Amino acid sequence: MSSKVVVIGGGVIGSSIAYFLRLSDPTVSVTVIERDPTYARSSSALSAASIRQQFSTPLSIQMSLFGIEFLRSIGERLEVDGARPSIDLHEGGYLFLATPAGLATLRDNHALQKRLGADISLLDTQELQTRFPWLNTEDLAAGAYGESGEGWFDGYGLVQALRKKAQALGARYIAADVTDVQRTGNRVTHVQTANGERFACDVVVNAAGAWSRKVAQMVGIDLPVYARRRSIFNVTSPAKLERCPLLIDPGGVYFRPEGQSFICGTSPSADNDPDDLPLDEVDHALFDDVIWPALAHRVPQFEALRVQNCWSGYYEYNVLDQNAVIGYHPDVANCLFANGFSGHGLQQGPATGRGISELILHGRYTTLDLGSLSFTRVLENRPIVEKNVV
């Protein structure tokens, strides 16, 4: 068993790992090194903070089923000194829409989701009109709607609650930038920070999010995870959309309620998605040329809307297959990875933290087997194809 664990990155992934480790075995020393304790630029705080089971791969569905179970019970799980955190979980559902060209895929995904226990309904156009009368269905064939277990929440609140609970359980948090990971043979021995501190470790976990590729390079490992900027727009509109879910249009534009307004966004085209774009800039052209026209087409009331606020955050984007890389590296015996979630980190964080803690403490997964997400698939170029990428 490993007695000293150093986790690089203290966002939702890193803090979930620290929480589950200390919860499962209080004798394990856990040090979390987080470069920005304010989380001002972290994906955990800047994302659209949502959860769904509407994936096309069994493991992603199962991870998010545990995710919603965790979020629903966060008050009891993460209580500290009698104070129970709240993340304002709103199970408003996802609504994936499909044109006739996408109908077969939607049906196949729905069948898999139902078989694994997700509460998803497949709605034809008449049912869509009945439930969501504000929706333009003229070019649609169907929609898949999460009746429960899907929705949105306070991502910043989640990372703070996990961090505080991990600290209460005895995890130590260090505010510093990692500058070197020292390796001897097939083992990492120390992690060094910018202020010269060195932390000895039996196990090191790379949970550095959008900066994980740089950390991997310090160990001499090529990780295919890059920082890809995603812009989010907060818009106001006179539209009154009853029972509004998080809606994903067939072209990839999404929107959801945010108080009395809405937030929306989409991924840029593959030929216009470079790495490491500055977070203090927003892709306004993407809103004008792609997002607004799609919103106005799908919801006619959105013809009249105004951008109230906007910001950018990073996806830690796995260019192999947009799925996470989780587990030990086969060439570095004590180096674990939890990276490349490509927009799914918040919802898959609890399952990842539990799984990584099991690997460290028991040498194997004891609950949900995350083995298919191992680094080996990267080395062997075996992508996992996910059809529901947002």
C-alpha cells in the first residue's frame, strides 16, 4: 500500500481523489498541489456545470449514474462541522434533438441508456410539441429527454465542498505551481514546486486538468490532452420557456436556463480549434455566426435576445477520442493519470475519485471498472467512440 500520495491539481478531479482516499484510509498521507486556490481560471469553476446520462458508451453512462447519486447526497457526504454544502442541483433534464439523419443513433443510444438504468424518454415530434410548445420541431424526427438524474448545478460550489471535506479528513493542500516531477527509472520520487519545495511520494496523480500535458512531459510521457478554449454566453430574452431543459440542437449548439436568463455555447469547428487560446478573450464571432442563428431557429422567441455576460474556460481535450485517461501508466509504476475529460470532468469526478483511490489502496477497481479508460488504449491507438459529444 502507498503511504504518501501527491495529487497535482486540486479541482473537482483532484479533490475528489483526495476525498475518497482519506475517507477510505485515514492513514494515507495525501498532499494536493493546486496552482490557483481561488479557482478563478479552473475548468471546475468556468464550465456550464451539468450532468447527464445521455452518452453512447456504457462506462460514461455508469460514471454519471454514480455522479448524480453523489450530487444528490452531497449534503450528507461532504458535511463539515455540522455545515452541509449545497450546490443548487436542478434536475431539469437534457434534451438531445435529432433530425431524421440522426434518428437511428438517438434510438440506439436511448436503448443502451435505459438498459443501464438511466431515466430517459424518447419523444416523437408530437410529444416534443406537447411538452415544449415553444420548440420548433419542423425539421426534427425525435428527442431524448432526461426525466430525472440530469441537469445542472454550481460547479464552483462543488469544488469548494470537495476541497473543504478533503481537508477536514486530513488532506493537505499546497498553493504552488509544480515545476518538476523527478523520476528515477520507472518510478517518480519527488514533485518540486516553484518555491523550491520538494514532496516525496509513493504515488503521484496527474489531475492537472488543462495543464496536465505539461505535467506529463515532466515525467517524460506524451499525453494527448490539450487546452481547448470554450466560450459561454449568458443571454437575456423575453422568452418564457416553461420546463426548459438543457437543450442540445442537432448541430451542437446548447442552451439552458440560468436564473432568469440563459447560458449557451457550442464547440468551434475542428479546423478552428487551436490549443492554448487566452482565457481572457471570448469568441464573439462564434455567437454571431453559429449560436444565435441556431437558437433563433429552434426557439423563435429567441429572435430577441441580448448577451448580458460571457466568459471562456478550458476543456482538457483528449484529441484521441474525447474520453478521459484514467489509471497507471504502464512504463511508470507509480504514476497515475486522471485527465482528458473533454467537458465531462465535473459529472465524472466522483466516479474517478473513487476509482483512483481504489487503484491506490487495493491495486484494482472494486466498484466500477474504469479499465477501458486506461493509458494503454492511448499507446495502442484504440479510441473509444462517443457519439454524444457536446
